[in-house]
Amino acid sequence: MNAILEMRGITKTFPGVKALDNVNITVKAGEIHALVGENGAGKSTLMKVLSGVYPHGSYSGEIRYDGEERRFSGIADSEKLGIIIIHQELALVPLLSIAENIFLGNEQAKYGVIDWSVAFARTKELLRLVGLKESPDELITNLGVGKQQLVEIAKALSKKVKLLILDEPTASLNEKDSDALLNLLLRFKEQGISSILISHKLNEISKVADFITVLRDGGTVETLDCRAEAVSEDRIIRGMVGRTMEDRYPKREPKIGETIFQVENWSAYHPLHNHVQVVKNVNLNIRRGEIVGIAGLMGAGRTEFAMSLFGRSYGQNISGRVTLHGKEIDVGTVEKAVSNGIAYATEDRKTYGLVLAEDIRKNVTLANLEGVSKRFVIDEIQELAVANDYRAKMRIRSPSVFQETVNLSGGNQQKVVLSKWLFSDPEILILDEPTRGIDVGAKYEIYTIINRLADAGKGVLMISSEMPELLGMCDRIYVMNEGSLIAELDIAEASQEKIMHAIVKSGRR
Amino acid sequence: MDTRTADEIQVPQQKASWTAFVKTHFRDYGMLLSLLVIMLFFQVVTDGTLLRPLNLTNLVLQNSYIVIMALGMLLVIVAGHIDLSVGSIVGFVGGLAAMMMVRWGFDPVTTTIACLIVGGMIGAAQGYWVAYFKVPSFIVTLAGMLVFKGLTLALLGGMSVGPFPVVFQRLSSGFIPDVFGGQGFNYTALFLGAASVAVIIYFSFRSRANQLKHAVETAPFGLFAFKNVLLALLVVAFCYLMATYRGLPNVLVIMAVLIALYAFVTNRTTIGRRIYALGGNEKAAKLSGIKTERLTFLTFVNMGVLAGLAGLIFAARLNTATPKAGLGFELDVIAAVFIGGASATGGVGKVTGAVIGAFVMGVMNNGMSILGIGIDYQQVIKGLVLLAAVSLDVYNRKK
């Protein structure tokens, strides 16, 4: 069979980071091709290059599709040729009907007037193809996530799809829905539709994939052929993580003391669906001077756990006990959590971390204005001194502390967020993806800051999706999956394989 | 924590050049400049009527309540909300004051205090829904606008109620008496003007000295001196003109004190800083331990009190409360804040900007009335000025 898609020598750089480095992938007509790799390995970037989100010219390399070289300048170009991508975050309008969503932007209309009978008839046909029995005028919001996923696929079919790309389609599905979806892919395969499947669930991949391409650190590691004989999960994991640990983490001699922080039986429910338990009976502890990691896949509930702990900023029906230095503390509001010595640096610094329109100075003091004011009046000189001090200590690169944070690079923004929390003088610092979207040099600086904190006797809880980072930085690692802590590994015994195995094992239950 | 003093911390000294400084601070000065240009324009086309002492006094009296409400509206808008009900609150509180004094026999002091409290309670009632129930402020205050417009009518029984005791009228029509006993010239006005100039200059020198000491970017000295001299001249000239008429109106003093207070609160206090953070990024503010709900609630309470005060001043000025009092004021107030450079998405805006914005509207109203332009085209022109001012601001920000 001939190749429907060939991507050759794709290289894509962002300021400071090489996201893709000479990636090659070939997809034959009518096959299911799995794309695996750790978070940040470059899978999503590669698919964005393919679909034209990153237009021709913003990357180097060649895309050949359907026998010709293609230069897409936007998603519309690739969709026209039958390349349809379904993102992890579904792109459906919740309050419109199935039919309206399927033909959104592609309405069955003459002179701008929609012919609803045609639209409904075609929707019915498409829904039958994906195995849905819902009425076309059912609202999306009334469907479960699994069915929404199928509607997305029906929408792709309506556009005469030839190459279907699914980004973590089963991440939020239960087993039954996942199976239905995978069977659908197998049916499409018989009809000659090719698929690229991005997934962390290796058992599913083993089940349906013909080929597996492994990406690591922005490069292609290998392409495995699963048609002749099954490829074991161990084999895939080795490809994903098999890198030698370089000297990317600053050295540190851990001086670990007594247990200072304990969380017991911590549970939280989804803020909208009060029967969905997002955090399940979490028990963890942190010792003085210790850096503790929480590993897990995206959506494992780590951020939800941290935010529910930090002033109930996420979820409802939160229960559990928190003790610091042997005394139970109240973390019911952010203010109380902060004054009791907890700080949480968010994974999403632009949405939750910074007031972007304000300068470095005002952001640094925001969580501890009392520290620079007397009776509600801010001492501007003292505030300036504090801001300048952190700018120097954290090496925030900017002309002055009067620089608006919106103009800073990701690494420098992160340093501002860290400065803000250091100035609140916490005992326990929770860092959620502290190096996301930051270039290698700035990462090293952030690691150094984290080490310094631990050496100063604080406890650090570090959430990261990059396993090497956790292995390089932490003294102990908890593994979280589907809201529960499923393993606790001392750094001496921890490895990426062990973490991955723990996740895969618990996911199969 | 850090124990070093500020001057031990090394920061590269920045040499500010005139052009670079003017460019980066164009928005700060641009507003004041356009107000002066507009005043100059009307001074010329009205053959000098605009700046006559009598007219100048009128200008202050006519705009005081708008300026006072703009102070509260600025905080509401910076916090990311809007308050459409202030015009109706003006009418309602004015009506309440009239009923209390004229019909129910309360004395002016009790009435004033009660009315300010009622204003605050109205603000609290609306702020409660906005802050804790997350009902959009546009809806809540639109409802408030209707409710209090109706309640004003009901309270006054559709009639005008007045006149008020003389003491109460003085709130709007009184002047600071001349302690020096000048004949036809109010020395007190000039003295107060000179004193406030001295205070302003003292503080600006002090803050500049502090800035220089800590190597903060400052305006070039020439510009700094020019700005201060210009400001001093304007204030003294203004007070001189007022002195030749009847002196400084009471309401001008109230207004000036409030402007100074709110400028201080927004620039220098923790609550002011938190309101800006709340409007700039509510989620980040919340995750920084700021009680965003309570803060939103308080900005509405504050708006209510100021709208109540404006209602008292407006009623005192007319010496009667009418069911139609305050109609459409909310639009002037909101326009003033936006002309003054506040952002509709919150987090951006200055007290000085809002005050200047209010006077831009006020001077145009006054000047066009002197010219005899009908109320019809006055509105057209004001609308276009609002659009032009804000578009220019958006354009500047994009660059």
C-alpha cells in the first residue's frame, strides 16, 4: 500500500526551544498509526504542523500528502483535503444541537438559508455511522463525554475525512466508551480511512495500532511494526523514556528532617458534577528540607488536589485534615492557607498567577501587601526595595521592576510568580508544573531556586508531567492516577519505567 | 525577611530623555492637554465667557456631582464592573432628603447622615448580588436603575418637593466665607489656593527626591518643573478668578478633598492596589489571598454612598427634589471614566483621568450651551467625543 502521508525532516523551533527536531513519520493508506511519547515530547506540536495551525514557513521540512507536497497555511487548507484533527479539548458548542454542531461553519444552506431537513437527514446518517442513536436536535450539553467524542468524529466524517487525527481521545472516557471508539477506528480502517492516534494508554494502542512511532524530546526515536507480532508495553515504554540522564539538574545534598506537613484522607468532588470524585482519599507527607514530587499523566487530578488544598480553590465537598508542625491548620480560604504557611504556584501563570497588565513590583507584593505597608498605606520605597531584591535574587531579566509582566518571557514570568510566593514566606511551597513552557536555561535557574528553598528547611511539593524532572529534583515521588495516589517511590528506587508501570497497571483496573 | 534598606540595592540608573519620557507617559499628559485645548477653544469661541468668574463657578457647581460619582464609578469600573443605577440613586436620595426635611421635619444634619447611609445600603443591596451571586453588574444595576426610578416617583408622589432649609441649601450654593474681610475680593479663596499649591509642590518634590534616591525612572527636571509651575499657575489663576466673584464654593472644597482622598486610596493603599489586581485578573487575585467577593461588594457600597452624596448636592442646588432628578446622570459619569482612560475590561484607570474626563464633558456642556447649540446636537457631539477619546486610547494601547 502506498503512503497517504509522509512528513520528512520536520523541525520547529519556538523562541528558546526546539520543539521538533528532524521528525519523520509515514502513514500508509488505511492504517492506524499510533504516536506515543511523554508529555512535551512534541506529539501535539507535530500534529499542529500537519494540520496547518503552524503554517508553512514557520517550520522546516516537507509534508507530502496524497502524493503531493503540501504547504498548508491554516486548518481550512488541511481540512479541505480531508485531514481532520480532533483535539483533547472538544470543540463543540454545548448549547447547540448535534446537527448544528456537525455542520457548524459548513451549514447545509442555500443563499444563507439553512435547509434543516437536509441537515437533519445527513446528521442521522452520520450518527448511525458512529453508532449513536441520539436525535439530531439533542443539545451537546446533554451528552456524556464519550458521546460528545463520537459527535466530533461524526463531524469529521461530514467533511469527507481521509486522515483522522485523534489527540488522547480516550483520556476522559470509561472503558466501554473507549472500546466503542476503538472499534469505530477499526471499522474506518476497513473503509480505507487512516487514523493517527495519540494516546498514553498503551494497552489500547497495542490493541488497534498497525504502527507505533515513538517521539522523545522532539525527535523520532523509532517506528515499531505491530502487524506481524504484538509489541509489548515494556518495549514501548523503553522507547519513550530510554534516555540517558544528563546533567540538567543542579546538585544538592538533601538534609531531610522530621515530618512537617501532613495531608490525611483528602477528598474533593468536581465543582459542577457533585457525584464525580476528583480527588480520592489522598494521604501524603512532607519532611523538612524535602522535595516531594507528584507524578502522573495529564488529568490525573494533581492540580485539582493542589488547588482544593489551597483555600478550596477547586471543587466542592472537600474533606480531609492538614497538619503543619504537628498542629492542624485551617486551609479553608486562600488567605488562611497563606497565613498558615502554604503557598501554591499555579501551572497556568497567565490565568491564575499574574496580573499581566501590572508591573513586576506590584505582582511580587500582591500576596503579602501587609509586608510592605503600615495600616493599609503602602510604603512605596519598601515595596520597591523588596521588588528589586527579588529581581536580583531570582535574576528576573527586565529593564526594571516597572516592566509590565505581560512583556516578560515565560521563564521570567515564572520567576515573578515564585517571587510572589517566596515573599509570602511559606513553610510549604506547592509548585505546579514549575517549568512548563520554559527554555532549558531558565529551567536550570528555577531548579536552583527550588533547591535553595529546600536547603532553607522548607518543604516543597512539586507537581510535574515531566518525569525526568521529578527524578532529577525530588527526594521522594508519589504517583497519582485518576485522583488517587497509587504508589510512593523513594528516589533511590524510582525510575520512569516504574512510574509508567504503576500508571498503566492502575489504569487497567 | 530582607533587612537591607532600599538604597543598598543596586539598580541601573536610567537617564530619562525628554522625548522618550513624553512618549511613554503620553497617556498621562495627553488627557490634561486635551482638556486644556478644549477649554482654550471654548474660551476663544465664546469671547471669553467660559472663564468668567460667574461661569467658572457655575461650571464647578454643575459638574461637582458628576465628578464625585466618577470617583466611585472609577473603582467600580477598575474592579471590572459597571453601575447603571447611580442616576436613579441620585433621584431617590434627593427625594428622600426632601421628604425628611420638608414633610417629616428632620433637621438637615440628621437627614444628610441618614441619606448617606441609605445610599450605602442601596450600594450594598446591589453589590451583594454582583459579588456573592455573580449576577452580572450590568443586569443588577439595570434592575436597580428601574427600581429606584420607580421608588423616587412613588416617594415624591409624582410631585416636586421643596424648598429646603437654608443650611441645607448651602451645601451647594454656599461659599467659604472670607475670614480676612476683603471688600469685593475674597482673600480666603486666594489663600486656600496658594496653600494647596504649596502642599502639592511640597509633595511632588518629596516624592521626586525619594524617586531619585532610589533610582526610579523620573521625569526630566525640566518637564517636572514645567508641570509643577503650570499646575501652580492654573490653581492660583483659578482661585484668583473665583476670589473676584464670591470665593470658593463649599462643594468645590468637598470635591477637592474627595479627589485627593480617592487619588491617595487608589495609589497608595492596600485596598486600592487590590481593586486593581481584582480587575486585572480576578483569578490570580483570588489565588493570591485577596477576598475578591468582599472587595467587589465594598466598591458598590462606596459607589452607593457617593451617589447618595451627589443626590444631596444636586437636590440642594435645585432647592427642590423632582421625580426626574438624576435622569441620565449614569451615562455622563460612565462616559467621564472612560474618557479618562479606564479600560472596559477592568484593571486600568486613574482618579485624575476620571476627574479630567468629567470636566471634559462638563466644559463641553457648558461651552456649547453658551454658544446656544441645542440640546440635540450637544448630545451628538458628546457622543462622538466619547467614541473618539476611547478609540484613540485603544489605538495608543495597541501600539
